[in-house]
Amino acid sequence: MTQVVRNPEGLTAAALYDGLIAAANGNAQRLGTLHRLKQACDALVAGGKDFALKDIEVYCKATFGKGPNAQSISNDKALRAYVDARRGDADLARRGKARSPLDQDIEAIPDLDLRSRMRLLAEDYRLQQKRFRILTEGLAKLTPPLDLGVLLSGGHPAAGAQTPEALNARVTDDQVAALGRVVGFFLDAERVRRAGLDVDGGDVIGRGLRETVAEGRDITLLETLLSALKR
């Protein structure tokens, strides 16, 4: 017999969804939101991987052209409880694959509001980790490589890497041009806003959850690197 994952109130995901439908009382807008949420959860659970509120938002916008978005789900206790139950379904789909200690600790938090906030913080932390890893790996592939950690701590890269001629000897014009386009975008506040982002104290941030896309100090470092490469 298939094990049933239950939320703290003892309801299955199916029972929670039935309750949401009943509570909608025929409201077409609410029913549409519930339908899109369920379709997104169905698809993500079928993938057999853990998923976040942001994944639901991305799926809904890509598939239906509208929400619910991550913030609206987070603000709605009933929707959050349903998503929590569906995340439990995803656990079963992974056939017993252990969750991370952090995820296990978060799931053990009895307060629904606090658990949801901690999950959002964990999701944001993992996103920042991924972005930082991509950036550091990209700089490490330069010849000679650049250590972003050393730069951020105020140190200096290896002597060979400090010489513009040494960098230009192995960096192509296309690479310099590409870096120029990236830096140019982040420095152009109007283009940033047209792309659905905001500028806050030099940082480029996303709207909605206000996630940092690029910190001002990192943009400045890239701008300095670009200037050195153009010499």
C-alpha cells in the first residue's frame, strides 16, 4: 500500500486540495489559481526532485503565462500547506533518497509561518551559492586564473594576473566584448529596469522576492577587470 504523506494537521495533499476547492466557493479566479498550482506541483513531483516555491512560479509563468508566484503562495497559509504536502509527495517519488540535514531541520519546525520563511531563506541561500560558484568557476578558467575570493578580501591576484599584457595575451576580443556587454547592462539602470529588475544601492535585485542578482561590489570588480583587459 502506498504511504500517505500528511501535513501537521493530518491531511493528505488530496484532502487539502479538495478543501481549497470547496473554500473557493466557485470563484473563477481562485479556481484558476488552484488549477495552475496543482498542475505545476504534479509536473514537479513527477520529476522526482525537491522543488521550491520559485520553481512553481517559473513553471506556471512558462506554461500558463500567469501565477501563482512564489510570494503569493508564501503569503497564503492554505496554499503553503498544500505545497508542503506535495513536497512530501516528491520525497516519495525520490524513493527514499535522503533530504539534506538543513531540509530535515526545516521540515521539523512545527510553526507553519516560520517553516515557510526558513524554507525561503534556504532557497535564496542555495541560489546565491549557485551564482557565486558559476562566477568563481568562470574566473578560474581565465588564463592566468583569477581568484575571486582573494579579490573580494582585498588581496591581489598572482603577479602574472596583474599584468594587462598577460591577460590580453590569452583573452580574445570576443571575450572582452562579451564581458563589456554584461557590465554595460548592469551599469545601465534603464535597461536593468526594462528587464524586470531594480537597482538598490548599486546592487541589481529582482522584483518580488527582492533576490540579489549582482552585488554592486562585484559589478565594480568586473568593471575594473574590463578596463584592464581593454588596455
